[in-house]
Amino acid sequence: MKIKSIRTRVLRWSGKTVAPQANFCTNASDALFERGDSMGSFRFHEWLICEVETDNGIVGIGNAALAPTITKQIIDTYLAPLVIGEDPFDNEYLWQKMYRRTHAWGRKGVGMVAISAIDIAIWDIMGKATGKPVFKLLGGRTKEQIPVYASKLYGQSIDALAKEAQSYVDQGFDMVKMRFGWGPKDGPAGMRKNLDLVKTVREVIGPDRDLMLECYMGWNLEYTKRMLPKLAEFEPRWLEEPVIADDLAGYAELNNMNIVPISGGEHEFTNFGFKTLLDMNALSVIQYDTNRVGGITAAQKINALAEAYQVPVIPHAGQMHNYHLTMANLNCPISEFFPVFDVEVGNELFYYVFKGDPVPKNGFIDLDDDLPGLGLEIAEDALGEFEIIE
């Protein structure tokens, strides 16, 4: 069996979107100096589908969400010629070939995103060719079901926030993650507003459910150091991405304060990047995203590395490529789940492009032992809402 062709499509959302909420979140681009929509760099409306086909007709499906138009060009121009004609079961060789041939410019960022899309598709092929789900190829079932946390709760009115939080309790979730609405430029008044948000959610979910806090790189080191003691009373499971991804020393300083566990890694790449973070004790929780970090091949190496440091891995964004890794690794205790009720936030586009993701029941999801590959299909009937670039 050989790889015969690679087809890439960029899907640009053209359907109805929700108006941005006031104080939706404060992110890196807006934290200190920019004006305008504070979620601007997070809200994206494109997704890339990468279909890798073998000479015996098996099609593996990969995907990417970061800079899809550029990712498509990298795959079509640089990566496809490297893997066409090769055996997909030589996945480590193919990963190294792509990584080393593009190393000078592609070892972080969009180059690694492109490698991730192909690698995910290759694992889908291997699962379909063997008649097994991908998690069975990675190590098998390590848990009966995967506990998931409801990840939404963006900055909004207190009443609306409380109502949404209660809805997750009613659905059986024992864990929720919320976002902040204010950052360094908003001063002490913004701090108090952020604390009001956290207090509201904690009061709704009670003391026996986990509460996670997300900053999306919207704070800086000084602001976070001021906030940590104020947040500690609410007993958060972690504080996610408080500073920009390149501030490794900042992550290490915050995590080593031992006030609130610090999580991150959504914007880090390969086992080399995570080894540096682990050596610095910069993270208490690793949160790579498989369709960014280098694909399933790279993610498995990070999982093994993190286990040796006894740092748990909880992949970013849920989605099937992450669920299979969570199921197959004891050091991946839970997963993220995005409740979908609008298309405002980019991660939700995944659920419009693909079908097959499991639906939580009482805060848990399961993967089918008999469904080969990733278990995803392209939602061709829903693609009319998108402009398609091939």
C-alpha cells in the first residue's frame, strides 16, 4: 500500500455568525496596547481538510485550523511530494522526513501545523487499513470512558454566566472552564470584575466540581502575579495560558509560586519544545493540540516525556484526534469539550466541517471499539455554508 495523492481544501465560513460579546475575553494582541475586538486573534473562520488517499482507495482525513490558506500551500508545495509514493505505515519515517526537510523554516508554527494535518490523516489510514480505531494502535483503552469538562463561559453579564454554568451542572458535567473579560489595561476595576466572574461560576457549580480558568495569553507576568493570590480562594484546577507562549521564564516563575497550577502548551510544538517547559517546571498541565503540535506521532512522544515528569497531559479543544490520544494514555486523565451553540469561536467550526465526534453523557464520552480509524467523516452536506478553496 502506497500513498497515491493528497487533496487539501480550505473551508471559509460564510454562514451566520453571532455578534461579538462585550468583554468577550482579553487576549495577547489586546492585553496591553491594541483597541477593538479583544478576541480578534482567536476568532478564526477557516478550517483545512487534508485527505490522504492510498493506491487501494483508503482515504485518511486530517485537519488544521491555524492559518489554513498558508497551511494548504505548504502541504501542496513542500510536503505532498515528500510522502506521495511512500508506505503510510512508515509513519515515523514520514514524520522525520517532513520535519527535517522543512526544519529551517517549519519546526514551529504553521510548518508544524501542516505536518500535523498529514500525520493525522496517515494515522486515520492505518486505523482503517487494520480495521481498528486509532486509540487501539496507540496503546488501547486505558479508561472505560473519558471524563470531559464543559469549556465555554465567556465574559458576559453575571446573570447569563450563572445561567450557562447551571446548564452544565444540569447536564451532568463535574468540570467546567471559564474565560476572563478583563486584563492589564483595565486596572484594579477590571480585576474586581474578573473575580466577580469566577465567584459567580464557583457559587453555581459548588465546591465539589472542578473549575478551570482560561486567559488565552491575555495577561502579563506582573498582572498574573497580582491575580494569583486573589484567585486561590476559588480553588481553580488550573490557570491557562496567562502570558504569551514565548515567555517561558514567566510560566516557570508563575508555576513555581505554587499558588495556582499553571497550564499551557496550546502554542508549543514537538517534544523538543515541551522538554524545555518540563525542565523549567513551567507547567503543571500540558495542553498541546494534536493538529498543531506535530500530529499524533509527535503527541505520543510528548505524552511519554510528560509521564516521566509526572505532568498530566490534557489536550486542547477535544475533537477526535485528541480524544484517541486521551483514551490511549493513562497520563491523559480528562478531555476538553466545547458545547456548540454558535459559531463565534473558531474551534466550533470543527463540528460543522466533520461529523462523528461523540456527544457527552453525564460528563463522559466514549470511543467505539469497532469504528476503524479516527471515526470522522466530512460533513459534505453542510459544506454549503462555506466558501471552498481548492
